[in-house]
Amino acid sequence: MFNFDKLARVATAAVGALVLSTLSVAAAVGPARSAETAPVSYAAVQTGQAHG
């Protein structure tokens, strides 16, 4: 006879593993995406103004 208790445990473990792996990938990609969309300013040069 087929054991549904074992099937339920395997299904629960598979769903849990899928959720954890999805969250891990999202946590790794999230900071990279926010850094990607931020404007980068390496240096600012002002011209036409006298200092002194």
C-alpha cells in the first residue's frame, strides 16, 4: 500500500527547499539591483568659476 505520510513529508520538504532557495537568490540579487540603478558620480568638475 502507498504511504501518504511519507509523500506528505517529501512534498513539504520540497516546497520548503524551493521557498528557501528562492529567498536566497532574491536576497543576493536585491542589493545588486539597487546598486545597478543608482546613479554613479565619480568626480564633479566645475568650470567657469574663479576660486580665490
